[in-house]
Amino acid sequence: MTKRNNLLIFILAIGVFGILNTEMGVIGILPAIAEHFHVSITKAGWLVSFFAIVVAVSGPTMPLLFSGINRKKIMLIVLGIFVLGNIVSIFTTNFTILLLARIIPAFFHPIYCSLAFTVAAASVSKEEAPKAVSKIFIGVSAGMVIGVPVASFIDNAVSLQMAMVFFAVVNTIAFIATLLFVPSIPVEERLSYGAQLSVLKKSITWLSVVTVVLLNSAVFGVYSYLAEYLKTVTNMSPNAISLLLFIYGGANIIGNVVAGKLLTKNANKSVLAYPLVLGAVYLILFFTGHLTVPMAILTLIWGILAGMGGNITQYWIMSAAPEAPDFANGLFLTSANLGTTLGTAIGGLFISQMDTQYVVLVGIYSLFLSLVTIILRNYLFTPKQQLSE
């Protein structure tokens, strides 16, 4: 990659980091928000759940609507909206206004993330695209991992408002970097809405969407309850749990890099192997999760595999509809969010009906079903000689 392309991808990764930081970082300060705005912790949780719902709903539509506009202009518009939302969040004393200051930017979240994947892939050769996209996923993982503890630390050390200033500063840096260093990126060949929507007529698209939903369900259906699992099954202390959660998050970033290299080398085999390897980890976890040392080692491996999952699922949908990259990335974001919601809901059901230990079965069942859809897509749509390479 040239220095210019590297700079562009780096700025896109910062932008994605800022947006995901805004989305997820608030998790670390929910108790403080509940106290400051005099609402219940459940109501404060709306700041997370409503944001995710809006992203899932607007995932396919917003990237489609803005697909014909200059990429740089769209980046600046979205980042500007996030900066304004962050500023309103800092100064408002009304919970409803705070909620709106998050919901409105959430509609634009899929535009930037979809665009970041598309622009990063287009800035390099087709063979190097997975590596470029993996760098964007580092921003995604960092936003999900770093935002929570940093916001929580700033809230405890200084104040809630300063924690929200942190979100605003990151998005402002991304806005300024985009304004100064990103060149104009006009859309050279504008696709009609009909041409982009036509990918929904292809069975490979829907098969890929189902696979992404299942793979995300497999990861987040178990990860969402990792803290509870470590507490009740492994019997770890709060400090040890915090450390393992941090290790899991850091391992996600390693997984992004690994996935980029594997997908560049042999994409189909990497996708096919993924549910098998993660399934093996879950099986071992199911039988040894009560032991501290094996659990710590498995959490590291699991974190790497979870980080790889984002790259793999994004590639899987993009490769099904390469003729409409913006819309395909929007479908990816919606499918991923649906999978997260579905997996978390089923995981909660397993815990309430059986026990925390059995939440791992949600991942195993989802991985088995995803393996079926992956094999089916490869059998129906991949040339036999490509599979044998």
C-alpha cells in the first residue's frame, strides 16, 4: 500500500473508532448516567439498546440513500453529526434530550462504517482488500474495547461530563483529520437504487446474511454473559474478571490482523474452518470452564477468534454482492446487529431455564447451523477448482 492509502485507511480507522467509542463507551458510565439524570439503570440502558436498534434498522437503507455522494463529504457530515451529538450530551440535563442526542447519530452510524469498509477495500488491489478492511476492524475492536474502561476511568477520576468530552474529542480529531488529509473521493460510477437492491434477488445474498446472523449469534450469545460466567462458573474475583475481559478485548485486535492475512491467502478455507475452530474452543470451555487457568487461556484464544469473526462475516457478505459494496456493507451491519440481539436473547433464555454454564451451547448450536450454510453456499456458488486450491 502507498503512504497515501495507508494514511487514508488510518484516518478511516480513527473515524470508526470514534463512532464505535460513542456507541459502546457509554456502557462504562451507565451507573453514573442513571444517578446524574435521576433515572433507573434499566432506563439508562436505553442509551445502548436504542442505539443498537436504530443501527440495525438503518443498516441497509442509509448507506443506499447516500451511496452516490462524494465520500469525503459524507464522512464529514456523519462525523460532524456525531460531534454535535456528543456536545449536546455533555451539556444537557434532560435524559430525553440525551437519548435523542444518541438516537439521531445512530441513524448515520451505518453510513460511515459501510463507507469505511468500501473505501478501504477500493484503495488497494482486490487481493489486498481483506488486509485493508482488517485495519478498519482494528478501529471497530478498539472502539468496543477501549471506550468502556476509559470512559469509566474518566468518570471515576474526574466527572461524567469529562467522560462524555472524551467521546467528543475522538470524533473531533477524526473530523479534522478527514477535513485536512482526506482527498475528495467522488463516486465515479453511481449505481441506481434498483441496481443495488437487485442483490436481494440472489439466493447467495440471503444465504450469506443468514450465515452472518448465526456467526454473530455464536460469538455474542456467549460473550454477552462472559462476566457472569467467570463469576458463577469459574468463581473468579471481580479484579480477575476485569483483567480477563480486557485480555479478551485486546485479543480481538490481534484477531483482526490475523483474519486479514488469512482471508488474503485463502478466503473460502478460512471461512469454512472458522466455525470448526471456534466450536472446538466452546466444547473445551464447556467441560473446563470451572478451572481458572484453562479458562484464562481459552479466553485469550476465544478473543482472537471473536476478532476474526468480524472480518470473516464482512467478507462473506461483500463477496456475495461485490457489485453493490455500500448496500452490502449495510446488510452486513444489520445482519451483525440482528445476530448479536438474537444470540444475547437466546443466551439469556438458556441461563434462565438451565444454568450459566449451558450458555456455551448457544454458541455451539449457532456454529453448527452456520457451518451448514457455509458448506451450502460453497457447494452451490463456488467453482470446484477454487475450493480445491
